[in-house]
Amino acid sequence: MRKEVVLITGANGEIGHGLISHLGESGDTKIVAMDVQPLDASLLPLCERFIQGDILDNLLLGRLVAEYDIRTIYHLASILSTKAEYNPETAHRVNVEGTLNLLRLAVEQSSWQGKPVKFLYPSSIAAYGLPSLEVKKKAGKIKECDWCAPTTMYGCNKLYCEHLGRYYSRYYRQLAADEVKHTVDFRCLRFPGLISSVTIPTGGTSDYGPEMLHHAAQGKPYACFVRPDAKLPFMVMPDAIKSLLQLESAPRENLKQMVYNVTSFSPTAEEFMVRVKKAFPNAVITFEPHPARQNIVDSWPADVDDSAATRDWGWKPDYDEQRAFDEYLIPSIKARYA
Ligand code: SER
């Protein structure tokens, strides 16, 4: 008998940390974790197995099919938006070909199990592309189907992989003589910028928020790479994990779409700084906008409409802006660097 597990790719990343801690502590889920980097020692005991390897390695993925009954795949591995611009073709390989490999693995697993395998995919506000700052200011809360013209490789990759997920769920091998009954149950969240008190993001463009906070907490000066009026939606990691798990457990028949916005609060970089300085009054924070990174932020929405998630699976964040800082970020970051 093959062991029933969930597979987490990109396990050592920010969402991976949050998800493994949560699933591992709540007990009965067996986790097979994968990452190209070694896994943090604190997460190892929470996993059934850790595999250091690449999602582009099809032989490795093939061996997983032989060994495990994978009931859910959390495909978190990805090269984020800023890093992807330095090597767009490599980012495309990891973000798109990697996702395709995992979707194929899900299809194969589904046919062995005789039921759809759940595929949880974090997409991003980077899937949007607003043509100008004026349009961004007027756009308000944008819906999933609006402004899908991303300007970054990462955003293009995310948007395309959303479509791949839909294809594998509904149309895979649609001309095959034998009816393909069991495929993939693809479920996708478009995350805003995420902020964790435990980990620091690398290679993203919403990183100025978490970087400002973690620098201040360590007494290091920080030069913010966007203007004070730059505005993006954000969410803290416990809410990101909550949304992933809520979407995973929602009854399929309730899900009227495959891709859902989720968000929590939308501060400007200046408002973010005010919150950070309130907690760390000696923090030295300056603004030195990087024009190209600023352009990316200007193309992303200031706010998104997450009412479809609320309607279909009861989504509501636990942390608004004040609670996020006062009850999660500040106390936990202070303890971390104490
Ligand atoms: N946080 C990501 C980035 O900045 C967006 O999903 O690239």
C-alpha cells in the first residue's frame, strides 16, 4: 500500500514555512516536502519526508508517483517577480514548466486513485497589469477578470498557469477515445503581498513592506525602493495559510470559479512606515525609489475585490491592518530578534 500524503513544493519558502508549521502541528496530515534548498531544521520533524530536488526533474517526480498516494498538491515553488526579471527565461522554465510537471503528476495520481487530486496553486496580484497610475487610482477594488495584462515575466507565468490549471481540470485530452474521468481539482488564490514574522521574502516586488519591518526590528536602516504613496494590498501569513486551507476544504460544488482574489488591508508605503516607526521609534527608514520596481508596483492593483471568495467558501481575514501589526507582526518579530 502506498502512503497517503500531501505534497508541498517550494517547502522552504515563506508560504511553505507557514503551511508546514500549521499542518505539522495540527497532527494527522503526512507531508512530503520538496525544495531545491535544504529544509529548515525546525520543519524537518513535521514532515514524513523531505526531498531536496528540482520540480524540473521528471524522474524524481515519477518516483513520487510510485511511492505515494498524493491526495493534495500545494505547488508553492516559484521564482518571484523581481528575481524573474533578471533571468526571464529561467523563471519561465521554473514557473511554467515546473507547474506543468506538477499538473501532469496530479493527473497521473488521479488516475491511480480514481478520484481528482486537489491542486492548490498560489497565484498573485502580479497577474494584473494596470496601464498607468491614473488608471490604478481610479480602478478601486478589482475583480478576478479585470485588467489581466501583466507586465512582468512572473505575472505572465502566474496568469498562464491559472489557465493551465483550468485546462487540466476540464479539458485535458479532450479528444482521447477513452473518456478521461479523473483529472485535477485545481483551486487557485491570487495572493496580495504576504508578510510573515518568521521569514523574509526574497526576490519579490512587494518585499519593501516586510523588509522595512524586519530591518527596523533588527536596528538596521532601510532604504525603501518605492515612493511613499505606493499602494498595494497585503495580508499576514496566518491569513494566507487560513485561506489556502479553507479553499482546500471547500466542497467542490460551492466553487463557482477556479481563481479567487483574497486580501486584507492596503496601506501606502508611508502608512506602513508609520506603523513600523510606532513600534520601533528609532528605526531609520528612507525612500529611494527604484524606477523599474516602482513601475511594477504601479501596474499592480491598490486593492482587490475578494467577495467571490467570501460568497463561495466564507473567506474573511482574521487580521485587519491594526490587528496584523499589534497582535501578530510586532510582538512576534520583537520576540524573534530579542
Ligand atoms: N509577492 C510577490 C512578488 O512581489 C507577488 O506575488 O513577487
